[in-house]
Amino acid sequence: MLKTRAKYYLGQVVRHRKHPFRGVVFDVDPEFSNTDEWYEAIPEDSRPIKDQPFYHLLAENDQSYYVAYVSEQNLIADYSGEPVSHPDLDDMFGPFEDGAYPLHYALN
């Protein structure tokens, strides 16, 4: 039985530990659930362990908006109080309040 507990919650703003981007959590996998090809494209010395939560983020950096898939070990909570500007946020979340985004509805 898998006993992994996610550290971050849906609607929370997080940032990457190593790369200059931040985003809003919109889904969580209890362990790695992407393709082997995706995983092997990460340089071997930087590959995260698979047995940990992985987060789907509506992400942004200085140049673009995108969806990111990031291991828990590579994320930290973002306490800047600044909203994220991803154009898809309104599809899933309500207005930014108290440092996070409330869900419009429950997701599976």
C-alpha cells in the first residue's frame, strides 16, 4: 500500500528549487506517473526519485506560460504573496486570496 502524503495542496503557489519558475498546483500524482521517455530526458545526475509525489503546475517564468510536471523534492512553497498570471487559472480556480487559489469545483 502506498503511504505517500503530498506536501503541497491544490491551488497552492509553489516555485522550483533550481529553475526560475513558479506555478499553481492543479493535480498531484502520489508517485511518478509520466513516461519513461520523459524521465530519461532528465540528466541522470538531476533525476528525482520516482517514489514521491509529483505535481502538475500551471507554470510561468519571465518568458512564457506552460504546464510543468515537478517532483516534490524540487518544489518549495512560494510565500511572496504575488499572484500567478497563467491564462488557464480562471478555468479551474477562483480569485487569488490569502496566497492561494480556491478551486471552482472538486477535481477527480
